[in-house]
Amino acid sequence: MKPSKVKYIRWAYTGVMLLFLLILYIIDKSGYYKLVLPMTFGIGITAVVMAMIELAFWRCTYCGAYLGRAFNPQYCHKCGRELE
């Protein structure tokens, strides 16, 4: 998978996690605590899936090196080739 596609998937999962956190904050302020545990599990599952996608697909298309924690790398740190 191309790094540009993985970057969009990372943005989408980040948005989903922020949405979960916003809903969790609203639930906490409203006093309706029955949904706190399911929302916490939703945040955890989203974080685990995001980490799995990153470890599996956040790689250079040329040499296969892991691109690290940089959110928008322009070049591979291992082979030096420009990323798509």
C-alpha cells in the first residue's frame, strides 16, 4: 500500500478517535455513565487498529523500511528515495 493512502487512513482514524473522545467528554458532563465503558473500549480498539495498520503498511514502497513516527515524510530515511 502506498504511503499516501496510509496517510489518509491515519488521518481518518485520528478523526474517529477525536470524535470518540468528544462524545466521551459530552457523556461525562451529562452524567449518563452507562456509555463511558463502551466508549472507552471503542477508543482502545480504534487505537489498536490504527497501530496495526501503521506497523503493517507505513513502509517505504522501494525498500520496505518502516517510515517511523513522522506524519508526512518526503523521503525514506533508509534508502533516500522520494516517497509518492
